[in-house]
Amino acid sequence: MRIPKSFKLFATPIEVVFDNNRMQDMECYGLAEYSFSKITLADAHELKPLSEGKIMDTFYHEKVHMILDTMGERDLSKNEKFVDTFAKLLRQSDETAEYETSIKYTIE
């Protein structure tokens, strides 16, 4: 599982942290806080570890919220069905991407 500790959106660093106590208090697995440039995740719930798949799904879900909020698309960000579907597609595209080992560019 690869969860970044940070990434940038429009040159703004977005911090990614794990805080099980806060997520337990809020009764959620993740939270995107645009005004704090921060995504908070849980890796356990009620003292039981969350699966890597659940953590990754939650990270991508919160990342999509952060991207949409950064774009000023607040209505889309509030649409949980849209966010969840987009997040799953984004995760799948990242995890199934295939790259050339060496790329030669020709400028004409």
C-alpha cells in the first residue's frame, strides 16, 4: 500500500495523516479539509485494522474531494455518489497503468 505523506494541488502542499482517534470521534474513515490542506485517514476502526483496500478506497475518495474543492466544484464535491465512483476509477487507472521502460521522444 502506498499512501503519500503529501502531494500538491496548484502548488499547494496537501498533507496526509493518520489519526484513528479523530476519525473514530467523527465516525468516519477519512476526511478532506480544504481549508487546512489536509486529508486525515484511519487505518483502524474500533481497534480493528482496516483492510488495505478500504484504506486506499478512502484515500482516493478524500483525494477526489480535495481536487474538486480546489477546482471550486463544491456541488460536485458534495455529491458522494459522483465522488465515490470517480475515486474508484482514478484508483483503478493508477493501479493498472503500464509504462514503457524507456521512452524515446522525437521532436520534429
